[in-house]
Amino acid sequence: MLDMKYLRSNFVEVKERLKFRGEDMSAFEDFEALDQRRRDLLGQTEELKSKRNSVSQEVARLKREKQDADSLIVEMREVGEKIKTLDIELRETEEKLESLLLNMPNIPHESVPAGESEDDNVEVRRHGDIREFDFEAKPHWDVATDLDILDFERAGKVTGSRFTFYKGAGSKLERALISFMLDLHTEEHGYTEMMPPYMVNRASMTGTGQLPKFEEDAFRVEAEDYFLIPTAEVPVTNYHRDEILNGDDLPISYAAYSANFRSEAGSAGRDTRGLIRQHQFNKVELVRFVKPEDSYAELEKLTGHAEKVLQLLGLPYRVLNMCSADLGFTAAKKYDIEVWLPSYNTYREISSCSNFEGFQARRANIRFRREKTGKPEQVHTLNGSGLAIGRTFAAIIENYQQEDGSVIIPEVLRPYMGGKERITKK
RNA sequence: GGAGGGAUACCCAAGUCUGGCUGAAGGGAUCGGUCUUGAAAACCGACAGGGGAGUCAAAUCCCGCAGGGGUUCGAAUCCCCUUCCCUCCUCCA
């Protein structure tokens, strides 16, 4: 959500900035009229309430002194009715205004490249050499199924499409990746580990920006009106919802492992095989609360923390600065990290690192105080995958596969795998 | 799931039965001061925050006792709904 006062005085400029990201602005044209209407109604009702307050004091005084107050009471009855009517109208206006604001996307940062589609994303850097295979590299689902470490077929029977069973060394590898990443981020990068709830309420989904616009992307538990989390970003960012943080404690950094659930509405037919697009997947998510003046420097650090995982795993990757059309609804700036997948012969997204500035903090009401006496200010929130585990699993299987169908385990993971160096057929 | 009890400011806590100088007592913590070589103690002082409207800035006004409705001239106080916490019973990994 954007700042209402800022919008009020910079509406023309904001419209320009949002057009830059390809947004249709017609839905927001009512802003100025609604804002004005709200303030008019507020002025009227507040004036009447002020009158009611003072007259009520007067009535109390008269009653104490055993004098007659009936005429005042009759007069106030009418004022009360007017207030009620005005308040209803005010509430309706505020609801419209809020709905408008909740559907308005974030403003891109000036360092975001202009673009019309994902083709206009700008590659910032590459790391690692792409391996030359002297045999034909197989897709990870074939390698893993042959090794009996993933079972998509039975998952289809037990649940449905886009689910999998990890099995044996596969399950252990997945677990090793989770532990390795959490240990790296907590021990080397200063994050506090967290395990969040996997279901959240509507207010939390609204706080981070999944709602109201993208409800069809989430799985919903109808009886409770809870949502299965699409990312740990939701529970972990909302951890500090409606709080005023101590400025001295910033930046606050959390690394959270969780399963993630996405309906993948609108993705039918895309990436139907393998681990790339599942309804349920594991991820270690990095979430940070920072001071506004630090947020862009912190975004660079955060992205570096995610890259470090790939460097240590020896996986080639590149970093993209997402263009204005591919930013998503909530981000002011976003880097995607893409890992090399031999069977696709391309880089595929494995992490997304974003600076939301005050966009989520305003929705979720997360503030901080610089000094004891200071006014609360909005924090800036950042997050990034560090990394998506399932896609990392796929990248390891594909990049480390051997001609005999076995897979070499990257050295940094071996301590988490009981010293095992290679996954082989039984 | 059943039966009770709670939620008041940073923390503790009175007020709720019996609606009106409660625009919320008192204590603790915190901050400032006196005293002291320094500190502690004691004493004095400050301490409802936050949001909104308004303004160049103020003044001023509105909201605010878990959240949301209602009754009333007037609600922390009466009524209804929701959430969360506690105790006991039941069930359960």
C-alpha cells in the first residue's frame, strides 16, 4: 500500500510511475474524489461529535444539580441520528478508498529498468562455469526416478498432480539442503532461525500483499478462513505486524524453513514434469526489517547471501534485475537468481530477492522508533529465497549427474549426508 | 467438544455490580533533576500512546479501556457477536 498523504500531494507523478510498470490506471482515478469526500464527511461528523461531547457534560451537570435537561436531551437525539447517518456514509467512503489503495501496486525504484515483458529483464552478473557433458544429460525427474529417490507417480495416486514423494537418499538430500542453508545463514550471515505456522489468517495475507488481488493463487482452508502459506515470507513478515520496533534492534533478520503451497492457477500445462512447479515445495526464506535509508544496501547483501548458497554448492547461476513489467505487485525492486539446468539448456529461477520499501510495512503496520521520544516511522521490508529447496535439488541432480546414472553429492552437503559422496542405484 | 474465569496504558493493577467532574486511581519500570567524589538510596518532577482532521507552524477538535456492532442525551461500565488467554472435564500427536 502506498502512503495516502504522499498520494494526495503527488498523484500525477505516481500515475506516471505506475504507467511505467504497465499498470492500467483507470481503476485509481477515483482516488482524489474519494479522499476529498472522506475529509469532508469526517469534518462534519467530528464537529457534531464535539458538540455532543460538550452537551453531554452539560446534561450531567444539570442532573447532578437536580435541574431539568429534557430539552437538551431531545435536541441531542437529533444530533445523534445525524452522526449515525454521516458515519455510515463515511465508512462506505473509507472502504472504497481502502480497497482502491490495497489494489494499487508498488512504485518501482529509479534503478529498475524499463521494460514490457520478462525479455527486458537485465542480466547483472553470472557466476560459475557451465559443465560440458560428454554424454546426454537427462532431466532430473528421470535421473531421480531411476535412482528411486523421487516418486511422482505414487504422489499422483495419493494426492494428485504436482506433488511428489522424496524417498531414501532423496529425502535425506532434501533435508541436508535445508540444514545446510539454515546453518549458513544463521552462522555466517547473522539470521535468526524460525519455523513459522504453515497456515495464516486473512489479515496476514493482506499484510504482505497476497490479498485481496491474488486469492486464486493460494490454497484456502474454508472452515477457518485460513490460507496455506505460499511462502514463509507471509508468516515471518507478519510476525511483527502491528508492532513498533526498537530502532536499535534493526536490521532484524530471520531465516525460516517452511513448506510452501501454491495453487499455480493459470500455469496449467507449464512445467508439468519434475520438481520445478509443484503445489507443495520446501524453501528457506530470508526476511529482513531495516531502516528506510539502508534498504537498498541491504537488498544487495541479501541477494549476496542467497548467491553464497549457490557458490558453495558449485552451481552456475546468473542474477537479473527485474524490469518494470516483471516486478510483481509488491516489490519496488527485485533481483531474480537463476540456476543453470542442463536438461533445459537454460537458467531457471531459484531465488527472488525483493525490496518492498514501506509497501508491506504500511499494510501490516510495522514501524520503528529511532529514539525513545521519536515518532514511529515505517520500516522497510525485504525478503528473498535462500533458496528454493526443490529447485536446488533439481539443479544438483542435473548438474552433478554421472553417465552411470549416479549423482555426486556436493562436498558441503556431505557432512549432512553421513559422509556419503554419491547417490547410486541400489 | 462441555463448564467456568479473564483481556484496562511499557509492566502490574483499581474502576465494571449501581452509566455522568474517570478527558481512567495507585504502584513499578523509564526519563530528567536535587543530594553525592561517583553510584545507590531518598526526595522532587515528567510519563497515553497511537491514529485521524486542521495549520506555514500552532492552537484546536475527533477516535481511543482486546476487536466489531447495539442501547442511551451520554458507555471502560449495560446488551450481542468475534478473537485471544487461563482453569477444570472430554478427546488427541
